[in-house]
Amino acid sequence: MEEWKEYKISEIIEEIAMGPFGSNIKVDNFIDFGIPVLNGSNLQGFKLNEDSFNYVSEEKADSLGRANAFRGDVVITHRGTLGQIVYIPLDSKYERYVISQSQFRLRLNQNIIRPDFFVYFFHTRIGQHRILMNASQVGVPALARPTSTFKEITIPVPPIEIQNRVMAILLSLDDKIELNRRINENLEQQAQALFKSWFVDFEPFKDGKFVDSELGMIPEGWKVGTLSDIANVTMGQSPKGTSYNENGEGIVFYQGRADFGNRYPSVRLFTTEPTRYADPFSVLLSVRAPVGDINIAVEKCCIGRGLASIYSKTGHQSFVLYTMFSLKKELDKFNSEGTVFGSINRSSIENLKIVIPPINVMDKFEHLVSKIDDMLLNLFQETTRLAQLRDILLPRFMSGELIITDIVDKNLSE
């Protein structure tokens, strides 16, 4: 690799520090607003996830000294979910953060390497291997002597000009992925708000007559029924383990909650001996530890015993989907019924009480919301393609195998 150089991490860092001892930061220290404290959920992906935080006071953060991280720093998990590594972007919400006892941070010499380039390298298979090669799997997974062993890891580093070109492409892909995620989040909120307006608050029907029911007052002509009145429920059944594969042979297989994404599941496994099927756009319901989480099948698939499939009997699949979302609190009850692991059976799912509007009302709702659901699916599929492209390019860029020309740079900027 011409112009590339292999560095030990100790040669390219200006500072490295562990998080605070557990006794130095406790739940009692948390306040409603202040300096954010990082946890594992903030270290998902490449860039710091700022969706939610706990906070400590400025005085408490000051007392933790080197456990404070700033824009441009890199944060790494050394205990628990190993392999997590993110950078704090220059446009982050806050100027500083406190890392947790399960994390350490480092500050790079940015004349040699960009923080984002550094982090993206460690998201490749080779990078992950170099992080995890000193991991102990006895008890809670942890890196042995994390800061000292991490400093001995080597990383191939090209000149800054090449790093800039590489990151221009990778960040443009991730920016589009993030934009799609935000649009999807907004669209889903719109659809759920519309369902609540129509079928919980009954706002479009307020001027009509209402009657009493076991679920409260409902518009006249509506009824209380069960989920089985509007949908078919299929409980999953896992095929033989010998039929599983990761190379696309047979049909997509979703085993349980572990396969779920934000709205659609991630394809990990296939099976050549499917047992129970879910049709495209079926609601996939987690029926075991935890009960109640929901995803949507993108294609016909096989479902394992951790899932149930729920599909409309009348062609109102969007209505069924948002009905299931609205039943979240009811489904949560099955997670606390005295058993070690929560679970729900077919009969309990089918007998969930729901308000059922007339067919013409469901038709109108379906007409409106199915368009939103179609947009959500299209954005998800585009995002999947972008992520696949990024994941193909990433290791080739980071190894120097793929050379970025000025022409490629120009085309991307147009």
C-alpha cells in the first residue's frame, strides 16, 4: 500500500483514559439536566448516538477529571458489549460528556489520523478482531488491561488527503442513511398519531352518538371484539438446526426478538426446511422474553417459536399493525406474570380485546395509512441498500485495496 503506514495506536494518540470507578458515579448522582453520561446505547453505530442520556451536575463531572470526553474524542467499550467504538462529532449536542465505568476514551493526533477514519477502521472485520483478541469470556466479557493492550494494536493509516476522500464517500452514505431514519421516525409517528386520533380518541366521530362498552364509550355502530375477529394468528415453530445457513439457501428465517430492527427485522439466517410461515407485511410479534415487541415481515419467511405472525382477514393490514402497537401495554402484562421468562400463547393473543369499527371506516384509514406504510418500506429498502454498499466499500477503503480517484470524488459531489 503505497503511502500508507502501519502505526501502533500509542504512536497516534495524545491521551487515553479509563472511565470512573463504579463507586464514583451512582444513580443518586443523576439529575434532570446537566453533563450527559454515556452508556452502551450511546455507542451504537459509528458516531455517538444522542437519543437519550442520564445527566450529572457540572461539579460532579469536574470531579471525575479524565473521565470527561470532548468533541473529537473516541469512546470504546471495554466491558460488556465489546467491539463498540464511536467518535464524538464536532457538531455534537454537548461540548463534553462523562464516560461510564465500562468505557475508555482516547484523543488522537489529528495531524496523522481523523477520528472518524479511526472508528470506521475498527468497524471492519479486521478492526473488530484486533479489538477483541484480548477479550476474556469468563464472566462478563471484558478486555484485559484495556488501555495498555489497546495502545499496542496496529492500524494502517494513509495520508490525510486520502482519509478525506474516503470519509467524504462513507459519510455521504451514512448521512443519507441517517436522513432516511429520521424521515421514517416522523412518518411512523404520523401514522400512530392518526390511529390514536381515530380509534382511541375518536376525534373524527365526536359529533356522532356514543354508547357504553366494556372498553369504555365508543361510537354507535362500532363493537368490542377480539383480535381473532379481524386477524389470523400463526405461532412460530423452529425448524431443525441442521437446516440453518447464512448463505441464502432456502427461505429467510426469523427466530425471535434478536432478529428485530426498529420496524423491520434483519436477515441473518435461512432455512431449507421451513415449518411455519409468515406472509409479506405480516405483523411479527415477539411471544417470548420479552412479549410485545413488533416488527413487520418484508417478504414471505419462516418464523421460529419466539414469534407469532398476525395477518388481517379483511385486507386491512395497516389497521391490524397499528392495533397491535396500541396493545403494547396489554401485552406487557405477560412479561410480569410471575414466570422467570414472559411468554404468551395463541389463545391469549387471539382473545385480546379491541374496538372494531365498521368496514367503511377501516377502508378509509387503510387508504390513508397504507400510503405512509409504503413510504416507510421504500425508505427502509433504500437504507438497506446504502448500508450494504457502505459495508462493501468500508473494508476495501480501509485496506487500501480500493483507490479513490478524483473522478469518483467529483461524481459524488454533483
